[in-house]
Amino acid sequence: MDPISALGIASSVITFIDFAAKLISTTKVIFHSKEGASTDDLALTKIYTKLQDLSACLASSAYPQQPFSSPQSLEDVSGLQELSAVCEQDCQEIVNALQAIKIHDNDGRLWGSMKTAFKSKLGRSKITAIESRLERTQRVMSLHISSILSNQISQLSKKIESMSSSGRGVGPASIIESMSQDLANLKLESESINIAKQQSIFSAGQAKLFVDLLKDLANAEKRFEADGIISSLNYTCRPVRHDIIPQAHMNTFQWAFEKSSLSDWLCSSNGIFWVSGKAGSGKSTFMKFLAGHFQTRELLTRWAGGKFLVTAAHYFWSTGTDMQKSQQGLLRSLLFDIFRSYPDCIPIVCPSRWATAKIGNFSSSWAPWTTDELSKTLRALTTIEDEQISFCFYIDGLDEYEGDHIELCSRPWPVFEASFGSETLKKLYVHDLTRGDIKRFAKHQLRTHPRWAVNPAEISENEKCGLIEQVAERAEGVFLWAFLVTRSLREGLSNDDTVVDMWRRLQSLPSDLERLFKHMLDSVDDIYRPKMAGALQVAIHAFEPLPVEIYWHLEKEFEEQNYAICCAVRAPETAERERQREQIRRRINAQTKGLLETRKDRVEFLHRTVRDFLRTAEMSDYLNGKLSTNFNAFNSIAKSYLALLKTASYTHGYLPQITRQGPGRNWGVFIASLNQALLYAAEAFKTTAPTLRDTAEILDGYEIFVAEIVESSHLAIDSALECCDPRLLFREEVVKHQLAPYIQIKVQEEPEYFSVFQDSPLFAALTPMTTSTDYFFVFEDSPLSAALKPMTASGANSILSPNTLKILLEHFDDLNVISPRASDPHLRSPWVSFMYECSNSNQLFNSALKQGIFNLLLFHGADPDACIGNYTAFCTFLAALFENPVESFETACSALDAFLRARPSLGIVPGENIDLRTKGPAGGSVNDGPQNERAIKSTLDKIISGIQWKEKLFDVKEHEVHYKFLEKFIIYALGELEDPTPLASAMRNSSVPPRACSRLLRLIGSESHDHVASKKRRYASNGETDEESIGECQSEDLEITGQPPKRQKAADWYYRYLMDRYFHRREC
């Protein structure tokens, strides 16, 4: 029972005691008074009704349906229930006495009969006994309340401390402050009652105050837990696309709320309404307008009736980050909006996360979401019972989604037409409805130019109207075309064009949008065309919109080929930097004719259609024809980043720009920027061979620069780096990237390339890189504040480089070697450090599964029994596998096979009573009898509890998971144990469901020979298995000698391997 319910019982009891005490006091007056009590004191109807209500309340309190919350509160709650039952009996006795009183007065008031009735039904002695019990009950009740409050205050103090130290900025900071204040008030009120001296006791009012304070604390705690889960759905770039979509022009799109199929659908219909339109017709602007307009809300409210209305939106963006153009981004955006509007549904649709939050396990409740979990959570919203909720979702840009287009605003592609276009009344084409809007827009754009009305005699009103009509007519509903054309006409007005000139200008512009783009690029002056082509190619190949300073340095590179490598390390003054920014903004606009524009110090395409057009084969050849043959956009970006780092200001702030927390564990603003640059260098190595040497020279320039600033005092550096080789910092970051070609070049040129490392380079190669500055202090006047303000997800980039690891593993065999400088036990060896990181980062764990990192490391000798805290590496892998969402069961099976091939110990018993460092990770050998049985049972329990959690979360059928994980472990154990008895005993005593247990016991027991032999015969005959195919690891085409070939059924191969070994041992 929760403390609020317990105090609710106490409040009911105290309320009864107070009322009964007053009633008894009145009866004493009756016994000792000849006149009786006053009519005001003895309104019988009121007394009787009040006592009946109290009796019912006490009866319900005595038999609660809720379970006890903890053993500590059992005694207090049981005591409260007993006191409630006693008071209920006393209350009923008084009620029965009042029922016997016959009222003959019309006004229902008690006079002389009251004295006689109470004497006959209760008597003086019973009344005295009841009064005595009430006094004793009140004292005992106060003690129970004090105990409950003391326990609750202690628990809440720990909970608030846990919330404060959770290390995550979730929700408003005022929640914890409010809870702390409420807890202080609760503590103050409870301490004000001095029970020991019996100077006072708890009153009903005080009990109610305690209940109210606890309710406030419970509500605040619930808000914090909900905000944590909501925050886990958010991502840095979520609002970016919405924010940059232009606002609708004044008085446009009003037709949406007039009598139309859309307005009818909004207020009365269900299902999907498809908004389509030509490229550039203003679909995204329309969706933003519609989603935010008050009239839309009014129509939807009418549709929802009395139900609670929840709206959510997502705007796909093909030129944005992966999250902005993926299904996961869509699902996270929708759930974020839904939970923010209606947080009460969170415990219902994601019970596992809510349960972990309730026990204070915030790291699990805030863990990254997988697409499967997101999909299941969204589907669960449709199964909420007894909830009056209506949902409306706005989804813009389905044609910008990267994935299978199976499912609302998009271009009129055939796949969307087939899926959504069959119902005429549930679709519209924006370009068919915006002619009037474009006319108003063109009229406003031209009439607001100061030259439009200067010489009325030269341009008549009819000619002006004709020009505007022609713009609206030729636009054919495409707002972007109208925008570009009116901009050109305004330029003509600025040049004092005559009406004839303006008509000629208009007629010279192609009506087709793509031909208009080409026309604009052809109009660029010849001297600007190489820079124009370079800027556009850089924008096309950028992972996300780049800071404007990159384009400043890019232009310098056109003027001086080795500018970035040769430029001095010098930060310009603030005024000079602002002048540079303004200059490059104007130059970009002139050189690209406005097809690139600057928004919030980042350079972006005017519209998605521009990028799509420039990425065609024809335009790619067009742009490349204006550039030198050795131009590489990725190289240019990498060089521009080098110049940016050299000219950045690092002289402000109190935190070092580089902090070192161990071998390869470098953090800070500078490191994040360096890694962003190296990502582009890695992409350059994937392109044509002639640029490989150029890329290598750029990286050499980075090393020289980084070594220089490490040696100088130009950069605030953690003291741990001061005694290192100045080249170490750069080389530690290089091995984290997919720069295997560069490392091969350097090793050939310099065989002692890795000698600068104090510890194994594998430490660095297995440590995730940091690519954002969310956790670091960045000053606004530094160019890094613009360059590093992340548009992508924050924190460490979990992508490792298998090919780089393969090179290192060929040179180093020290995966398990403990570093003499390792003070942190979690960072003792490269393998231990990597497993520790995986246990704390679901993103890294899933990435390692997908890339086959576990398979690679275990193949090269990683120890599955290495100690990670109190557990083995194998146990840590199982914990990460089951305690966090896994993106692919197939890759998980493959990694599990790799671990089992490495022959881990069978147990995962923590070191509470066993010193793992001396007795082995399982607390003994595999045949140590009871100790081994305990170890095996702990493994089985870990596997089965994880399987059950997965089934609950992902709706995975029992046989699909049990066969993949449980049977793999059982067959492995059969191959390791000479006597399978401990395994069978552990199976019987484990939490394995009976159905699965009986099947596995048959495998272990007397029937195991036939069962296994039949499998072996089947494998030998056709190599088939009941398991699904195991997908290949996506690891840069990595191949490991001795492993199963690609697309071969890995489980089949593994079973044959185990069966052969199993029977070989039996025969021997």
C-alpha cells in the first residue's frame, strides 16, 4: 500500500474519532442535564447521515485491495487497518443506537427520547469504554502516522538525491526544487508533533495536510519520470526543419477553411487525408500553416467531440540528418508530441520504461529507443481502454523519407497516389488551389518595391496587373517559381527597367522549375563559375548544412591551393570575423544566384528541389566541368575545417579544450571539431584514387597543426597530455575513424608509426569518438560555437572502424594486456575498456553488433572470462543483450556464437562470496558440483529473464527467441560438461517456463543422444536447420579467416561444429 493510501486510512479514523468524541460529549450533557441538549447540537438527521458515511469509509479502509509497498511498512499499515476496524465497530454500534430512536417531532429533532434511548442501547459504561478506546486509538494512530512519515521522508530523500545526481537535464529544473521544498515542509510538519511528550496529537486536518503534501510530491515525481522518458525521445535537430520552413504569406491558404473537402475531413471524418503537390508548390509551408492555425484546432475539436485532442507532427527533410529523414525520427517526433500533450498514457504504452523509472533506474528508462520499440509503443496507443482520446498527426515530406515508401504530405509520386489517392474527398493537390495565393504574393512582392509606383505614366495600372497575372498564370501553382521570378523582377525594378524590359525579363525565364535553375546558373559571370561550382558541390556532399566560415576558407582555397595547410595559427578579431561572415554571405548569394542561402550562420539550399536538381547526373557533369580534375568536395571540406581550427579562438573560458581521461579517451570542443573534419577525410578515401595522396597530405597537415598547438600554450590542455608525444593526440583520433588506407600509407612510410602510443593503440581504436559539444562550454564569439552547434544527435559517435581494427590487430596482440598506467579497473585492458563502454552505451553495443566487432575481437583472442567489475565479459555481454533494446536479433545471435566459440566459463555469479580474480569468473571450474550448478543457474536465469523482457517489449514469439539463445547455451554446455547433471538440475531450479524447460531437459537427459544424433545426421545430409538465416555483419566488407562464409547459416555452421566436438568427446 502506498503511503498516501495509508494516511488516507488514518485521516478517516481521525475524522471519526473527532466526530464521535463530540457526540459522546453531547450525550454526557444529556445524562447530567434535566433540560437536555440544545436543538442545534442534536440534529438527528445530520448525525445519523454523518455516522453512516464514516462507517462506510472505515469499512473500505479496513480491507484495501492494494498490495503492501514494502516489508518495512507492513507493521504500520496493519496497525492502521486494525484501528480502522475497531473504529468501524464503534461507529456501527452508535449508528444502531440512533436507528432505535423514534422521532415523533416533525422537525426531526431529538428531545426527551434521546436520553432514554442512549441509556437503554449503550449505557453509561459502554459510552465510557468507547470514549476510552477512542483516546487510545488516537494516540496509537499518531505513532503509526509518525512512523509512516519517517519512512516516507527517508525514501523520498534518497529518491530526490538520485534524481538530482542522475546527470541528465530532464524537464524543468524546478521539479526537483519543488520536491525538495515540499519534502522540507513535510518534515517540518511531522516534527512539530511531539508524540513523546504527548503535548499534542495528529488532527484530521494535519493528516489531510500530510496527504496533500505527499500527493504533491508523488505528482512531481511522476512528472520527473515522465519528463525523462519524453526527453529520451527528443533529439537535437527535431525542431530544426519546422523552424526553417517559411511562414505562409499573409492571406494565403485561407481556402483550407472555406467549404472544402479538407475542412469537412478535419471536423467530421477519420483516416488519412493526403496533401500532394508539385515540387516547390509550398506543401511544407502549407502543412506548417495548417498544423499551427487556430481554426484547424477548432475544426478538430469539433471532430473530437468531448474527447481529449492530441496532435503531433513530423517534417521529413532529405538534406538534414539521418534522424530527420528516417522512420525512427518520425516515430520519435510523434511520440514526443503525444507524451508531452498527454503524459498520463506513458505508463500504459511503455510499461517497462515506466517501471524502471519508478525504481530509480533512470539510465534504463532513458536508454536509446529502437525502431521496433517505437513502433510497438505507437501501436499501443490504439489499445488504450476506457480512455477518451483523439489523435491527429501531421506528416510532411514522405518523398523525403529514406526507406521503403509504404505509408501526409508529399509530391505526387505513383506509390503515394496508389496508397492514398483513391479517395477523391480525402486528398488535395496544393498547386491546383494556390493560383490566387500566388497572385497575391506576386502583387505584394512587386508593389512593395519603391520603384513600382515611381513613374505611373511609364507603367500603367493595367500593365502592372497584366504582369502580375502572367506571373500567377505561368507559375502553375509552384510558389518557388513565383518567388524566384518576382525576385528577378524586383532586381529589374532596382535597375530602372521599363515595362518592356520587365516583360522581356519575364518571358526569358523558363516556366519549368529545373530549367529555371539551370538558367540562373548559366547567368553567373564566368569568373565566378569555378567558385560557384565548388560551393554547390560542397553543399551537396556535406553531411549537414555547414557553418558559413567553411565557405570563407573554401574560397581562399580556390585562390591558394595549399592555403589551409600553410595558413598561420591566428584567430582574427571579432570585428574582422564579422566582416568576413558578411562578405562570404554576399559572395555566396552572388555566385549561386541565391540557390544557396545563409540561415543562422549555416549555408543551406534555397529549397530541397535545388539539391535534387544538382544531384542529377547531368548537373553533376555540369558542375564538375567547371572545376579542376582533382577537385574533391570531401577533401575541400576537410581542408576548410583545418583552416577553421587554425583561425578559431581558444583563449576564452575556464574549461580546457582538450581533456584526457585515459588512453584514447580525449574530450572537448577541439576534439569534437577535429573528429567532424576527420569524418570528411574518411569519405574522401572512399572516392577516386587520384585524390588519395591529396587526402593523406591534408591529414599530415592536421597532425603538424595538432602537434604544434599541443606543444604551445595556444590551447588549454589537460595536464595528462603534457608529458606525451605531441603527435599522440592526433593519432589516437585517427585510429577511431575509417581511415585504414591512411594508416596503411603511414605504416609503410614510418614502420614505427605506433611507437608514440604509451599504451596499446587498441585502447583508442575501441573508444567511441566525440563529435558534438553538448557537454562542453562553448563561447558565442568563437567560430566553433557555430561550427559545432550540433544538428545531429549529441555525444559520442558509436561507429567504430573494423578495417582499422584489423590493421591494428595484425600489429598488436595485447587485447587482454593490462596497462601499467590504468588506475581505473574498468580501463585495465583494451578489451575490458571496450566491454565496459558497451555496458553503458546501448548505441555503441548495437553498433558493435552490426559491424561484427565482437566477432572480430573474439576471433583475435579477446578473453570471454575477463573481469568487468564483478562479472565476466560474457556476462556483461548477456546483460547488455537483455537489459537494453537490441536492433537486430540476427546480429546478436552471431555475436553470441562468437562468444561461445571462445569457450567462456558457464557461470556469471557475481563476486559477493567469490574472489573472481583468483578463482575464475564462474567461481570454480566447470565441474565443481554444487558451485557449478549455482553458476550455471545464474546464467540460465539471466538469459531467461532477458528473453521474457524482450518478449514483453517486442512481441517476439517464445520459440523464436528461446531457440536462438537458450538452446545455443544448452548445447554449448553439453559440449563442455562431462556430466550434464548440474545443467539439468540448474534447469529445473531456474525460471525457465515449463514448456521450454521440458523440451530442453529432454535434450540434456536420457533422450539427448538420439536428439543430438538426429540433428547431426540432418546437418550431414543437407546442412539445413530450423533456424532463420543469420544476416551478415555490416562491417566494411570485413571477412575473417576461419569464420563461416557470408550468407551461410551461421547457426547451422556452429551447431555442426559443436555437435562434432560433443560426439568426439563422448567417443573418446
